[in-house]
Amino acid sequence: MVTVGNYCEAEGPVGPAWTQDGLSPCFFFTLVPSTRMALGTLALVLALPCRRRERPAGADSLSWGAGPRISPYVLQLLLATLQAALPLAGLAGRVGTARGAPLPSYLLLASVLESLAGACGLWLLVVERSQARQRLAMGIWIKFRHSPGLLLLWTVAFAAENLALVSWNSPQWWWARADLGQQVQFSLWVLRYVVSGGLFVLGLWAPGLRPQSYTLQVHEEDQDVERSQVRSAAQQSTWRDFGRKLRLLSGYLWPRGSPALQLVVLICLGLMGLERALNVLVPIFYRNIVNLLTEKAPWNSLAWTVTSYVFLKFLQGGGTGSTALTIVVTEWRTKFRRAMNTQENATRARAVDSLLNFETVKYYNAESYEVERYREAIIKYQGLEWKSSASLVLLNQTQNLVIGLGLLAGSLLCAYFVSEQKLQVGDYVLFGTYIIQLYMPLNWFGTYYRMIQTNFIDMENMFDLLKEETEVKDLPGAGPLRFQKGRIEFENVHFSYADGRETLQDVSFTVMPGQTLALVGPSGAGKSTILRLLFRFYDISSGCIRIDGQDISQVTQASLRSHIGVVPQDTVLFNDTIADNIRYGRVTAGNDEVEAAAQAAGIHDAIMAFPEGYRTQVGERGLKLSGGEKQRVAIARTILKAPDIILLDEATSALDTSNERAIQASLAKVCANRTTIVVAHRLSTVVNADQILVIKDGCIVERGRHEALLSRGGVYADMWQLQQQGQEETSEDTKPQTMER
């Protein structure tokens, strides 16, 4: 027969809470179940108003299938049921092992309260899933998570099982497993720990509230079934696919096939555990020192305890003061940090260069080569990073050693004076307090010095950039360009990109307002350079460039470039929409103006053929567009800008013949009454130019109109003849061949 004794029996009293190196079981199992029951009641009260909800018409047609998350939810239900049943099982186990001894009343109360709290959690779990299904049926899409009350209930239960570990050394608990009763209670605690921990983890995941595959009866008569996944990326939890993510990372957390790295991982984990143990031992040894001083223990025992305490304090780390040392070592390790930053920049540049030029990499089947080069760069960076980190560890441990030696000397001296009754025990405690207050400012001073030094090293590249001088800059007091008609003059212009070879030599010409000047000649002759100099990307070596009589070096660059529109040979687009890339010609333009410019450039129909029209993303550098489409976008930009002077650098080189003629007609309208300079390789595109300059080796070798240059029989005539022969040969090759009979 089981009898119930007084409230605590021999396992009490309720207070004080801490007895015999642990929490009082009577106190613990009174407070925790009461708290859990109070939280469970509160969660129930908060959930009651939401329990009854009208289901909409047709909600019965929603049935949940056995989706991929049904198993975790079943596990959650099982654990919640066990959590409600285990307290009663524990009470039964206690009764079975009591052997006629009276049971404390608190055990009966704790079992009932914990079972009720577990039942509240189970009921709330079922209700929340039911409400989530109703919301899905009503078309209400929310971020599905458990209620704060239920999460708090499970969190407190799991925290309580962990809190029991504080009483590991108490003989009143079951950790020693000295008899059958303690063995049963320990086994039940392990089971409760697994159950509460599982509920805590699953509660963060909330598998029971996840949208699953469902079956929607569209027409109940003919049983048409439509299956869909009612998931949204915005509603996905960070714990989603946690197992898959963990499996992917496991190969990096535990390197397979490398025993050396596996040993390093184990050592690191061991050191982490050792550091946790040291955090517990250091205060205990400090207490032992105070007790030994109070008991007037022998000097040998006292000195050994003080030395052990300081050694543990040294292993614990954290001493980063010692500034006569931080400055010296930090200055020494600067070279490692600088070398690491340099290699990091090189590694990033290698990666970006390979990714931006991925077409070239694939053209030549060089993926493995690029991967190997990147791997070598990473290995170099890791080596330099290791040196930087190792030097930082050396700095910290050297500082820690200096502080540890000072603490050891001071602690031994102070303890000796206490043992000689020259000081009191409180003086030793005072010394320990003061030494901490002394080291803290030094700690922060040394840390901040190291951080500032590191940041300055990291910013060196930025400082180098700030020291770069601008090659082309406005003169002090330069005014805006006063545009009148658009007369362009080059007078004895000399220019070179590098010393030793002139790109342009004594170039002189004049373009009258509204005229078109064509620059032709072999590649590398300097044609595009003339356009860059007019746009003032560079300053000339000597000579003068004027617009309407004004030296362009004497006016502001912004005012000069605002009057000039350029269609470059190599068009690079931003990774943005087509509309925004065209609008770059004039960022304040409206959509109608953008479309008008696209129509003038002959690209409007092609844009409208895209699924998203003008909102189509062009990709990095415009990779989603063809060469001709990119060039027409550049032409549309210039049309939208509506400049007074137009520079065309092979503006139609990427177009076929039919599109080229259409664009030429559009450009003719745009360039009408505007001063225009055209760079062209196909001479047929510039036959109507007012003046043609033939550039060779940086010099003007011929000038005049098309007919005059042909009649002269010089360089231009030879170029024309060669291009005409090439066109004739191409035409012959494209004619259909007839079979001889």
C-alpha cells in the first residue's frame, strides 16, 4: 500500500533552494511544474478566442495529402503525447520502487501539474494545426509559426530539464544511480530530456503548420483533382531543409579522407570544451584561495593553489592589455596583414575576371584551367591569412603571458602577506578586484590600437586611390562652353598614349556647322583617338582643339560633353531594363520619349517581341542582347540625348545590310543640321560625307569628297577597290550553283 507523507518528507525542505551542493528537489519540483502549468493556462486563455471560426463555403473540399512534412508532424504529436504521459509514468515508477515508504506530497503535485501542462501543449498543437488548415482553405496566406505561448511552454520545459544538471553533485538527486529507484528516475529524466528537446527543435520548425500538398475538389461530381504546392519563398522558414543543408556542409565541417584535418577538428572541439570547463574552475579556485587564507593554511598549500589559479586564468585567456608590448608586436605583424590584403584583392580580381569573361573560358574549354588558377590564388591567400591570424594569436598569448606573470607575482606576494598576518583576507580580495580594474583599460587600449592599425592597413588601397591625380581636370576658373553653331577645329594636334610613339602627328582639319566629316583608314591609325580627344577623355600633347572658337581645354568638361553625343564601337550596357538603358541618354525622359527614340533607332519592334517588353533585363554588359541590338540601344541613347554634335564610332558595324540601311536613314535624320564626325571602315557608308579624311599612321594622308578621292587614285581609291572586290566575291559565293549536264 502506498501512503502519502508530508509535503517534502526527507527531500526538503522547500527552502532554502540550495542545499547539499544542489537545488532542493522539493523546491525545484514545486516551482517548475507550477510555472509550466501557469504558462499552459495562459496559452489556453489566449487561444480560446481564436478557437471557433466559421469555415467558409467549400472549405470541406480541402483535404490534406500525405505531403513530405506529415512525418515530422506525427513525430511532434508523439513527443507532445509523451510529454503529457511521462510525469505520471515517473510517479508510477517512484511508487514501484518506494517499497512501502511514504511518498512526498510534492511528487504527486508535480506529476499532476506537469501532466496538465503537457496536455495543454498537446491540445494547443492540435488546435493550431486545425486553424492553419482553415486559413489555407479561406485563402489566407500567412507565415505559419507556433504561437508564442506554446513555444514558451516548450522552451521552459526544455530549460527545466537542463537546469536539473546544476544539481549533478547533490546526493538528493538521482545522478549517482545508487539504487533501483535512482536508476529508474535517471532513465525517465533522459527520456524527458529527449522529448522536451525534440519538441523545442520541432517547435522552431513548426512542421505541423507548414503548407503541404493538398487536393482541391474543383467539381465534386466528376472528381476533377488539381494538385498544387501552396508555398511561397517569403513564407519559408530558415529551418526549412535543415537536414539537407547540414548534409551539404558536413563535408566541410568534417573533412572526409583527411585524418589530419579531422584530428584538427577534434582538437578544436576539445579546446572549446576545455575552455567551458575552465570558466567553471577559475571561480572555484579563487574561492579555495580565500578559504585557505581564512583557515590560515600552510604556505606550501596556499602557494600551490594560487599558482594553479593563475595558470588556469592564463589558459582562460582574455588578457589583451600590456600596451610597452601591443604596439611593438602590432607593428611587426603589419606586413602580414598588408600581404594578405594584397593577395585578397588579386584573388577577387581573378574570380571576377573569369566570371565576366565566361564566354571566352567556354570557347577554349578552359574551365579547369581557371579553377586551378583560382585555387592557387586561394591557397596563397590562405597561407598569408594563416600568418596574419597566427601573429595575432602570438600577440594575444604574449600579452596574456605578461599579464599572467604580473598576476602571479602580485597574488603570491599578497597571499604571503596575509599568511604572515600583515594583511587581511579582504585585502587579497581587494587586490584581485583592483588588478581587474587596472587591466581592463589597458585591455581596451591595446585592442583599439590593434583595430585602428588593422583598419588603416585595410584602407591602404583606398588611400592609394585618393592619392591618384586626375589626368584630365578643369582649369581653375574654367567657364562653360558657349555653343553657337558647332564649328570644330583641330590645329596642329599631337598626342601619344605612351612616351616614345605618337598616335596623332600634326593633325589639322575644320568641320563647318552642320557638316559631316568621315574618318577612314586602316585599324590603329588613330581615327577613334580623334573622337576621344574631342570628347576630352585625354588632353593633347600640343596644338589646339576648338568648338566655335573656344579652346575645349579652357571650358568645363561637363558643359563640353553635354553638347556631344557618342555612339561607340563597343557598346556596354548596364544590368538593368532596356528602358533604363535607353533612358541613360537623358535620365529625365519619359516613357513616350524612350519609345520614340527606340523607334528612330529601329529597335522598338524587337523590344516589343520580348515577353516583358521595355522592362526586359539585359544582363551583365548586355549579354542577353545581340551585337546589333546593343548598338541600336546605343543609337537610341544618343537620339534621346539630342546633342548638338554627334560622334559615330563604327555605329553600324554590327548590323546586317538591311538593318544598316534603315539605321543610316535614321541617323541621317538625327544628324541633319548637326555637326557630325563619323569613323567608318566600310566606305560605302560615308560616300555622302561633306569631307573625308584618310588617316594612316597618325597622319592625314588624303582629304576631300568621295568622288575627288576616287579620281585621285591614292590610298582611298585602293581601299574602295578592295572593298568592292570583296563584295563582288561574296555575291558570287551566295549565288545558287547549277548542275552541269
